[in-house]
Amino acid sequence: MRLQVPGYASLAQESHLNYSFSGTGVNIASAMAKLGHDGYLVTTLPDNPLGEAAISYLRKLGINTSLASRGGKYVGMYFLENGFGVRPGRVTYTDRLGSSFNTAQDELYDFSAVARVIDIIHFCGITLSMNDGVRAQMKALAREVKAAGGTVVFDCNYRPSLWGADRYAFAKPHYEEMLSLADIVFMNEKDALFILGMETAYEDRAEQLQDLIPKVAKKYNISALAGTHRSINGDNTHSLQGYLYTGGTFHFSQARTFAVHDRIGAGDAYASGIMHGLSEGYEPVRTVNFAASAAMLAHTVTGDTPTANEREILQAMNTHLSDVER
């Protein structure tokens, strides 16, 4: 549950909050539904009016909720304060440990049935950071999908504040297990350096990426890796370039520069663009440019969840700016 402070005020200044339901799983499932796929969310939601509100919101986003279980009383929440100028945005997590998802018992899920329904499943490092029970469920579901011939996607999505003491050392074996199960992975050179403890002689980020990513692909037998590099410019615009490594070759998107309305969820838009392009058989260069354009568009709307359809993303691949469509 996202609780957003209106405008550019801080939590200490404001007495009103706007709420919505989001998270990486929601964003990916909804974005894929917008792109013409059937999007499901595997989760557990409270068996109370809060859970009903969440279910209604998910359905409004086009997500099929038939794989959502009900139990417990709480959802995880985060508070979002928008940054401005030199002041960065701030996310404060709360109530994660007691959430219905975090405390769900194994019997609430039938992973073999889930694996028969879906073709591609997406996991992320935020879920991996929850607790041992969730981690075991996550890995079990990934194995079921692999056994059923499905595609496993893993987004490293490392959040230091969620892993506690000895962060990288504790996270590493769990990340390595997920990487060994994954077919498509989202990461960059920082993940290879800090989570996996890999080494490189290069100091430039682009050179580190091109040195380390092929090594990750080979070590963990991953068919495709993708990610982005972002820079924030002096005029508060952002610049973003995506990469896709597949078949032993790097493919880079055009660098995109744009103004930012809401940054949260843009990485999920990029991931859904890569997943869509690969599943539809796009050429790699087309796939990575499609994904970068999807990420760019996600910066222009309020809320975590991407809203662009395929036509809008393809249009954005050709031009940044347009007048009112009539």
C-alpha cells in the first residue's frame, strides 16, 4: 500500500495522504496486461475490507486475482515523499513483517497449479528480502515453473534497508540460488560487484557492465540479462539508457532524456518492456528500445504502475514530444 504525501511536502508538514496499491508484482502484472498478456498476481491479501479494497484496485488495473489467497489482517505499506531539486525523494517502509503475504503459510498456495496456468513468472529481490518462509516459497514456485517448461524472470532489485546487518553477505547465497533458476535477469554492474562479490579491473561504469555481465550470464547459465544506467542532469531532467545482453552480444537503447513527474515504478516498466519484446520475438535492438521508451513514459504518470499500451510505447520510440492527440 503506497501512501503518498501530496505535492512536495514532507510527512512532518502534511496531514493528508493519498493511497493506492502497488509493488513490483502489481506493476509487472498490470503492465503486461496493458501489453496484451494475461497478468496474474500470486500473493496473499488480508481477509477484511482492506483486502477487498486491494482486490478491487488490482482488478481495475487489469490483473487477474484468481491466484491471490486471503488470510491475515495487514498489508505492507510505504510512505512516499516527493523530492524537489537537490532534495531527493524518500521512501519509508513499514508493516512489512506482519503483512498477510509475509506471514502466509505454505498451504495457502498450490504452486504446481500456478505453474500450469502461467508461461512467464517474475520475481524480485524485494520479495527475496522478506523472511526465510517467503524465500522458500519463492524458490519452490520458481522450481515448479521451470519443471513445467515456463520462463523464470528475476529482478535483483536490491534494497539495502530491507536486508539488515551483514547485508551483502546474507543476501548473496539467496541471490545466487535465484540466478541459477532464472532465464531472464534484470541487474547492472553494481549488483555483480556488491551482491555477488565479483571483481573487475575497470572503473568506468559502462566498462564494468560490459566486463561483468557476460561473466554472470556464463556462470549462472542465463539466456538474457537487462538493465539501465541513469543520470540526473543539472536541469533536473533524467537521462536513461537500457541494455540487453543475449546471445553473447550487448544491445543498447538510444539514450533518452526527459522530465520526471513520478520516478517510482519506472524500472518495472522497463522490465515489462523487455519481457514483452522477448516473448513477442522482437529483435534485441527493438526490444531494448521498446523497454527504454516504456520506462520513459512511466516517469510521466502519477503512481507506481505503468499505464502505457503497446501503441503508445511504439509511438514514444519515435518521438519524445507531441501535441494533444485529437
